[in-house]
Amino acid sequence: MHMAIATAFFAFLLVLPAVYAVDYFVGDSTDMEPKLGMDYITWTDFKTFNVGNILRSIGSLESSNHSCLQWRKPKKTCSQKASKPYITAQFELKPPPYPLNSLEPHMSRETLEYHWGKHHRGYVETLNKQIIGTELDGMTLEDIIILTYNRGDPFPAFNSAAQIWNHDFFWESMKPGGGGKPTGNLLELIERDFGSYEEFIKEFKLAASTQFGSGWVWLAYKANRLDVGNSINPRPSEEDKKLVIVKTPNAVNPLVWDYSPLLTIDVWEHAYYIDSQNRRADYISTFMEKFVSWEMVSLRLEMAKARAIEREKEEESEEDGEKFSDDEPLEMYVDSESEGSEIE
């Protein structure tokens, strides 16, 4: 009996310094948890000086191959970041939908090798480094763009993510033997919203040539625009369901205003300097006359219109739900035949 008490007291003296050390650094926090072999000594055990639990843990230590008491933070189980010990998603460099020499002689293979093979690739590699181990890891490009735009004061990952998206969209906006004139509903909307196709070309070229510094120019469809919480709407008074031309600086794109992009031209100097030097106007004319894939633009327009219709249905459904919610208490609690009925 005396031997057991002495053993317990000795064990208490062994762990007491550790108790005070932990209490000194973390106070009442449960943020630290000791690991002893495969068994855990909980903070509650220490705070209540549960000698029985301490002795069992020390016995576990003696029977294990571990020679010391190891402290570690417990794994978080409530966050996406903590549940992914390895990289689960990395963005890859998508190739243009045509061979690098297929836009010659109007855009050289050398331009594509630098523009796609170096600049575009650099954005992909940088973004993967920026998001690894963060809450952005595993998100889509679109989600990263919206979340990091930060009302026009973007976080570092925004530029990389937006430039990847912009370049993918740019390559797909072109095709070998492109240009010409659109047809069908796309042409009808262009003529309705700009007066004529020729006037649209004039306005698009003017926007691209007057974009100061680096940036992009877009043809976009504006319909059922959501008020994105961290964006700034550049055209708040615009009529809905129409085509608009938008100039954006640096990496910014119309996604941050919830517009649907249909066409873009890259007016960063690296897009044209090898072939056209400082003659941006020549590059813009060549793009519109030789490269634009109006089939792709038309497809994007149909997708944007379908998205707008779906938005309208969702809004109507929400309004109906709110109306039903307002009427429901009266139907449930009011007896129209009783003057003394109460509403809960």
C-alpha cells in the first residue's frame, strides 16, 4: 500500500513541471495536445491531476519504443485545408486549340512560343505556388478570381488566376482562317446594340487602341447581373440584356462584375510586339479581320442567354417562396370565422 502511494506521488512529481510549463505557455487553451506513443494524455487529465490516467500513460510509454514525451498540435478536422495533407489540385497549362504555327503569317510561331509558352505558363506556375496549402487550393479559377478581386484592390493570387483564365479565353477566341462577319442572333444583337456591325468594329478597335498600358478589351453580354459583394460595377445604369464593350486594366476581367464575356483581345505588349513592334493598331485590325472565331462567340452568347433565363427562373422561384412564407402564418394561425383568434 505504502509502495503504491509512493509510486503515485513520484509519478505526480515527474509530470508536475510539464503541467506548469504547458500552463505557462498556453494557459487554459486546448490548442496543444501531448502524444505518448499511440495514446493521448488529455489536457483535462493534467488539469485535474488524474494520477490513474497519468500512470496508465507512463506505463504505455515504458512498453512502447518511444523514449520521450512528444508534444504536438491536434489535427484540425473542420477545415478543408487541414484535411488535405497533399496537393489535391494543381492548375495545368492548357494548349491553344490549334498548332502554334497555324496563325502564321499573321501571328508567328515565335509569338505563340513566348506568349503561351512563357508568359501564360508563368502565370500557371505562380498561381500553383501562391495557393498551395491555402483555402484557395482546390477552388476553380472563377471562384479564385471572384474571391480575391477585393473590390479593385486584388490579393496576389488574383492576377495569376485571372491571367490564366483570360489567356485560355483569348486562345479560344481565335481560329486559323477566322475573321469575317458573324451571323444569326449574334449579328442581330450587334446591330441592335451598336447600330451596325461596322459601328461595333469601330468601337471595339477604338477601345482596344485607347486602353492605356496593359489590359484587355471585351465584348460581353450583360443580363441578370448579380451584385457581387466584393466588386465595383463600372456601369450601374446600363440596360439589362444587351451587348457591351468593356476595357479592363492589367488582369481584370468582366467576371468580377458578373458579366458574361463573349470575346476578348489581349492588348499587353507581349501579345504583339514580336510581330508588330509598337503598332498596336495593326495588331488589332489583324485580330478582327483574320483571327476572331465568331462561331465560338455565338456559342458563348447562347450559353450566356441560357444562364440569364435560368437566373430569371431562380429569382421568380425565390419571390414565390417569399410570398408563401409571408402568407403561411395567416393560413396556419388565423381563424377567419373567430373574432378572438390569436396570431402566434
